[in-house]
Amino acid sequence: MHVISGFDRIGEENAFAVLARATHLASQGMDVINLGIGQPDFPTPEHISEAAIKAIRDGHHGYTPATGILPLREAVVRRTLATTGVEVSPENVCVMPGGKVTMFAAILMFGAPGREIMYPDPGFPIYRSMIEFTGATPIPIPVREENGFAFSGEEALSLVNDKTSLIILNSPANPTGGVTPRAEIETLVHGLEGFPDAAVMSDEIYDSMTYDGEEHVSLLTFESIRDRLIILNGWSKTWAMTGWRMGWSIWPDALIDNVRKLAVNAWSCVNAPSQFAGIAAIDGPQDAVFSMMSAFDERRQMVVQRMNTLPGITCATPKGAFYAFPNISQTGWKAKELASALLEKEGVATIGGPDFGILGEGFLRLSYANSAENIERAIDRMERFLIEEK
Ligand code: PLP
């Protein structure tokens, strides 16, 4: 058998391997605390689940339009208007089986040998994996601790050239919790006027998750690039719906038909009951979202305060998402080795920074999507480990 060559280069998301290992250790009787996986530890709000149950009872069992039922796309339009002030057309919205599928579609559309695709480093590992799959050259946009884990608009712009086919941005960011300020985005967008062939995909899946009044700046608010802008968003994080596999994307006129055809070829449509749940999530009460955010905020502060007392560790205050990205470079440990030792010896699952890119060395990603009590216990164990294993 001869599989096409791209499969030699396709990567993975190590968070899933860590989850599998943590689950295995737990099944062997170890008390494992999981700060590895990036999913809210809250249940999907009740009224959202009820909407899916009702849809099943009402007989919504069949295929839907490939890009999603119109009332759902209209709900996405309302939500986009409310969060960005920009009115898009439901004709430009495509509902996907998860946010991830938007990056898959966008990278597939723009990646090919001889082209360059820019992506944040450290950043969500699937960006680079998919870029390599297509044979395009991955060009990392450095995301630095000293910049508050925001990218520099000027530095990003210096990497753009005539071969750049797609620029992937992500704020609030996984794995760092960084939020890029408007001025940096403005610098980049302004410079992109000189590169009309470079498309942009903005991963805004954490758009509702910022702290301390930090502003989330949607790329949609920049009119000059709207005709080459893809927005990735979804239900997974905001409404605690990772397992529902529901994402939405907004595509310019020139690309929407490509993505509709890709949907027809690959997944037909997202399962119908989930689409009704998606409407309830957007249009229904948001109290569960607010209380989830205030729990994340409390834990965030606790993580930062405690991690900064650990020997050799400093931890910047994350401004968004639900991740902290402590600097462990002064502990004497390599990040992946530390993550592995913490899991095997202490039952604390974290992800080593290098799983998110070259600049991730020296960092660990902690997801604070776990109870305050478990986070405290996990940090106690990390503290003891770092003192005893010194
Ligand atoms: N984008 C980023 C930055 C993420 O962190 C994630 C999930 O971890 C996704 C996209 C994918 O989300 P989904 O589970 O909806 O596919």
C-alpha cells in the first residue's frame, strides 16, 4: 500500500495522549489530577441539552443543509453582531463539526508546496501539523513571554512575503492565555494592504474568555481585510460543549462555496439535534457562562499566586482562555521531562510547552479547567516534587 506522502508529516495533539495516559494511570488506582486537557470542567447548561432532546423528540433526525440550518446561522449572525458590531450574512456562515474543522478546511484551501503559512508559536499544535500535511512551509509567528504572550504586529508583518498564502492568528490564545492588543493587530492588518493575496484565519474560539476588562479584538472589525478573512469560532469552550462537536466559521464570498462543497464531500452536515442546541446556547440565558467565567477567574488568580511561590518557577498572569503558561526554565528541568515526571510520579497531568512549538521550551501549560480544590492539591504536589527532586 502507498499512502500519500502528507501522512508522513501529519502530527497530533499531545493533550489527547496525556489524557489517555492519565486515564490509564487512574484506572490503575492512581489519584490523577488533570490540568492537561483544554475543556471546561462544567456541564453544558441544562437548557442547551434540553433543546437537543426536544429536537430529537420533534423528529429532527435527518440531514440538514451542509452549512447548517438557517435559524442556527442566523443565531451566529446575531451573536457576531453583538460581540463585534459587524453584521455578516448567514450565507457566509458555515457550521462545522467543531472549531477544529475550520482550520482543517482553511489550511487545506491555502496550503501547497511552495506556499508559506504563518501560525503562532507557541500555538495550537494542529495549525503546524495541518500546514505540514499540505506540504506548505510553516512559518512561526513568535509569541513571547516578555510581550505578555501577544504577538508583535511588526514582527509578524516582517515575515509576510509574496509566498504567504495564509496567516493564522489566535487571541485569546491557547496555550499561553495571551491576548493581543488592538495596536499590534492594527499594525499587521495595515501592512497586509501591501499583500492582497495573503488570506487571514482568525481563531477566536476563546473570544468570550478574557479577564480584568481585557478587550478581545475580532479581526472582523478590520474592514480592509474582510474579503480574505476566515473567522473560526464555536460552542466548545464558551458553552462547555466540547463533546457536541459544534463550531462555526465565517467565510468571505470568494471562499464560502469551497467550504460548502467540502462539507458535502466530507461530513454532509453537523448532527441535527446539536444544531438546535447551538441556537439555544446563543439565544438562551447566559448566566451559566458568566458563573463559569467567574470560577475560571478565581482559579486563574490562585494558580498565578501559587505557581509564583514554587522554586524556579515564574508565572505570568494570563489575560484570557483558561490556561496558565508558567516559565519553568530555572527549575533545571526540560519542560516535557518535567510534565512526564509530574504525571508518572505525582499524578498531575500538564502539557510540556514544546508540544505547542519551538518557543514552548521552558514552559508548561496548565489548564485551570478543574476544581479549585484539585488545582490546590496539584500545585501542592508540584511543590513537593520540585523541592524533593532538586
Ligand atoms: N482553536 C483553539 C485555539 C483551541 O484551543 C481549540 C481546542 O482546544 C480549538 C480551536 C478546537 O475546538 P473544537 O473542540 O471546537 O474543535
